[in-house]
Amino acid sequence: MTEGHAESSDEMLMVRYKRGDRDAFAELVRRYQRPLFNFSLRYVRNREAAQEIAQDAFLRVVKRSADFKHESRFSTWIFAITRNLCIDELRKAKHRVHSSLDETSTNGQSLGEKIDGGKPALDGEQGASNNELRGGILKAVDSLPEDQREVFLLRQMGGVPFAEIARITGTPENTVKSRMRYALERLQKELREYEEYARALR
Amino acid sequence: MDCEKFDTVTMDLLYGELDELSEAAALRHLHHCTRCRDIWGHLRTTRELSEIPLEEPPSGLFENIMAQEAHAKKTLPFRERASRVISIMAEYAMRPQLAMAALLLLMIGSSLVFVRTDPQNGGQVLVTELGTPHGENTLRPDSRQEAMVFEGNPAGVPRGGMPAEPNDGAKGAGTSDEDRNPRAKTTGGQAYSEAMAAYQEGRYAEAERLFSEVASSGDERAASAALHEGHAARNGSGCQRAAALYDSVAARYTGGTVSDEASWHAASCYRAMGQLKRAAAHYNHLKERAAYATRALKALEEIEAQLSVAAKEPAASAGSADAEAPATSSNVGASPKTDSEKAAGESAGQPAPGTVPNSPAAEAGSD
């Protein structure tokens, strides 16, 4: 990775890649592999599928790089691609849609446990509360209705503006905002027991 | 902002998508509305609380993606590759530097066109300013433009009445316009150079004939050639013949610099021949021209002095050889002629075979 690439915007990196600069593409992968994998994971709730979706999303970027217009944001573009791949995956494997948060992965760990993997363990009571909070958040998000979860993930995790979400999902912007508000109100109920704890952490 | 309006912008405020003015209005509303402040507080806390902790992607995801990219680039269909190339070219085409370069080339190209279409007499301005022919170097000998103005119009003025050069009469007078034009068209520049060479070497008869051919060919240097034809005639045959040619050139190119120059030389010739009224007519015309005004006025004063002296002479009588006015646009009105002028003309003018040729226009204005 060159210093220039690290400072460049996503759109500039995409322009450079279209001119044949592979390092620019590598920088884009570094920036987006984590959020895309997590977005897919929360959307389809399956690790293997999420990994494949993340790979396929970048593959589509490669194949459709000529279609990328400089006027639009790269993040919006790649999250729209990923969202469509997630929908396809859910259609193909409907039986996974209702998988629970406690679905075990290949190595037998729960998702909640995975989240803390590799991070320094918090000591004592606080560490236990953090784990409990993270598990509660993931459970609450996974329990959201699909239309609300989609908007929530795009806005909260992808950082996609409401107007762009409306364009991606083909839904009026006001409807998108309403879904977001319903999702937050629902999460608020689910996470009420952690609210005081969260305030204390601030 | 009221509570209903605040509800519509709550999500935008929460995610920082409001413009500054609306955000300030919403915050002002929050400041004094307990209900909205309470709702806002809960939503903000929930938003902060529900920040999903990101999981590290599986190891090998980056390598897999890059490997897929390398493979995909090799197997891209032709259409995708073509669109990629077009996209790259379009990006270059839209660059402002390229547009500026194109504009610069356009400007240079158009200026070249204007330079190439320089007015026909542009190279002859120097002749006028110096007052005398400065030689062929000032006449752009390298120019090869076809002048269409005189195409098919051999002379524009009657030339058949002019006396032929005694030594060269058979060739000069016997050459028809049909014979002259093809040569002039094909070798106009060469003919002019040959004529100029003959002139400079003192072969005035040949030079006069060659200049005459160029003058009647429609070549772009026809005007200059006609003037030089007059010079050659003056040097070879004398002023009487040259004056007629100068008159003809002055009439043919009326309004141009060549016309003025021819008029000046015609005046000089008439003055040398003693035909002072005719000379005065030319000088009167030239005094209106900035390049000749001073010299013309001085010449007029001298002529006036000469005329006054002649009028006092007892031998003065009616009748004059100064019967014609020059065929220019600013003729002097005909005045009584004197024998003294005629006598002076015969003594000053060089002998020529034949009478002084008069243009039809000049004859119509004579007594």
C-alpha cells in the first residue's frame, strides 16, 4: 500500500483502479472487507455465506468497474451490491433466515463469543457486562423485521445516508426514516436493561 | 419548529444529515420542549448503544478477493474490456488540459488561415511608403496565391492603342491575351522574376514586354507589374510613352497604393515634358494622400510659379498640348492651354514614335 493510496478517497481509488492500478483496489479491499463481512453476517446470519458474499461483492466491483460513475459514492455502490447479494442468499437458503443468535459456527463458538475474540479481556464485572451487552445488541438486531434490519444495517453499519438507502431499496425516503425509527424504538425496548449501564460507560 | 415538525427531522438530526439552519432550529426546539427532549434522549442513547461491534473477517478473505480479482481480469469478456478502455479514454478526453490544447491548436490554425489570405496588395504597402519602387524584395516573391480578381479580364483598360516598343514591336504587339494568360497562370512568379531581372539589367524593352504579360495575366502581382511596365517604358522609351502607361495604371487600380504611385510618376513625366496642367492635375489628386501630400504641394507651388512666368512671356498664345486630364478620380478642371507649355513639352519629352495616347475618359474632358 502506498502512502498516496492511504490518503485517497474511495472514489479516487476506484478511478485509479479503472486505470489499471491494482494497489488502489487492494486498498479498497482493506477498507471495506470488514464492514462488508459484518453487514452480510448480520443480514444473512451465516458466516460462510457472509464470507462468500463479501468476496462476490468485490468480484462484482471488478467486473462492473466501468459502470462506476464518479458522481456516486463508492460506499453506497458497494453496499448496494452487497445488499442485493444478501437478498439472493436469503432466497436461496430460506431455512437459515430464522437462525438464532446462538447458531454455532464451525469451531463451536457463539457469535457473541466471536465478537470478543482476539480482544484483550476486560477484567471482572465490567468485562462480563460488556459481553452481555454485545450479545444483547446482536440478539436485538437479529430480531428486527427484515425491512427494518436492512435499513438499520445500511445506516448504522454502512453509513449510507437515508436518501441513498431509499434509492438502493426503491423505497420513499420518509418510509426509510420511519423504518429506522421503528427499528431504534424496538431496539430501545430490547436494550432497556442495558441503558443505565451504557450511560455509566459514557 | 413545533413537535410535529421535529418528529419529521428526528432521524436526520440523529445521524447528522440536517443542514445547519434546520439543526439549529431543532436544537432550539429541544431546549424548551420536555416531550421531545425525552424522546430524543432515548433515541440517542439507543443509537449509541446499538453500535454493532464489528467482527474481524475470516483470515484469508483479503487474499481470496485479490486472487479472484486477478483471475477475473484475465477472463473479462471483450465487452467489459472495451468499455473499460472507452472509460479510460473518456476520462482523458474530459480533462481541461486537453480542451485547452485543442483550443490553442484551433487558434493557431485559424490565424494561419488569416495570414494566408492576406490582402492581395499587402506586400506592396512598402512601395507606397517609400515613394519609389523598392525592388522585388518587398513584393513577396515566394507567394503563389492565385489572384482571381483579374481572371479573364486581361487588362481592364484598353491597351491595344499603346505604341509598341520599336525594337520589340513584333513580339510585344503581336502577342495576344490568349497567348499570354496560360503562361502567366502557370509561371506567374517566374515571369515576374524574369521581368524584374531584365529591368535590373537594363533590358527595358524586354522588361516592359514581360511586365506587360504579367500585368495582363491576372497574377497577384499584376498591379506591381503594370507599374514596373511604366518604369521600363520610361527608362527605355522616355516619358511620353511612360506617362500614358502610368495614366492607364492609375485609372485601372483607382483607390489603391499602386494607383497613387503611378499617378506620382505620371505627374513627374508630364512635368518633365512641360505638360504642367496635366502634372498639376495629378499633384492635386495626390495632395489628398498622406504619403504624397507634402511633395505634391511643393510640386504644385513650383508649377504655379512656372505658369506665372510663362504667362508673362509675350509669345504666349492660345492652344495647348495640355488638353487632357489624367484619368483619375480627382481631375483638375481643364484650363486654357498655352503654346509655351506645348513648346516646353516638346523640348523636355523624349521623342516617341507616335502621338501621346489619350484615354477616352481624358479626351471626353478636354476642350
